[in-house]
Amino acid sequence: MPCISLVTGKKLPSYRTKAIAKKAEKAARKKGYRLITYGCRNCNGWHLAHRTHYRTDCEAGCRCLKGIPKKEYKTEKDAIKTSSIISEKRGIKMWVYECPKQEDTWHISSQSGATPKKKKRRKRSPEARERRRRRRAAKRKQ
Ligand SMILES: [Zn+2]
Ligand SMILES: [Zn+2]
């Protein structure tokens, strides 16, 4: 599976070694691009990412089922945009969920990925809340 840019959806150039990637990073810097070199777990190569688009791993330590740290998205919109690019390019359904360990952080997961249970629970939660509200109201009347 080739790596794709989560910003443009295009195929991501992959560098075989860190040294080669660093060289490309330096060449880009001369042209005024601020890039980050990072090792890729998908293709075992190295890629360059724009600093503004580079996602760090979840600070709370969330991992997917394979044990790979999850990327942090600071807004739901950002996560949805990225998930739709992945869905389109890879033909797999992705969904966005809020980090269970910290606020204002969002993660993307494929359905076979991490914590699908949380989404199911979320779907039911409005009814559950309504039931709780009714129970509390009944208690007050007593
Ligand atoms: Zn890659
Ligand atoms: Zn997290």
C-alpha cells in the first residue's frame, strides 16, 4: 500500500534512508519550505511533511490495536478532513472519535482499529441520558 499525503491525497515520496530524506529536507529549506523528516511505519521508509501539517502522537499515549501510537488532531474538522482522504484513497471506512483520555484531541480509526466500542456507546448515549433524566425527575416527585 503506497503512502499518501493526508493533506493533498497524492502519493507521498518515500526516501529509503533518513540521510537521503534529510538531504531533501535541506534542499527544500533553501526554497523556503519548513519540513519535518519522519520515519514511516507503513512503508518503512522516510517522508517529509510540512511542519504545519505534521501530526504528533497522542500525548495521553493512545495506541491502535497494533500498538502504533495514534496521531493527534486538534480539531474534529481537521480529523474528519484527513479521515475522508484516507477513506477515499484506500477504500476503507474511517471514523473520527474524541480521545478518551484528553480533551480537545481527536483520533482517526478504521473500523477494525482501536476502540470501536466507544462509538457504539456514543450512539446510544442520548437515550441513556434521557432515561437517567426521567429517573431523576421521578425521584424528585417522591
Ligand atoms: Zn510511508
Ligand atoms: Zn488519545
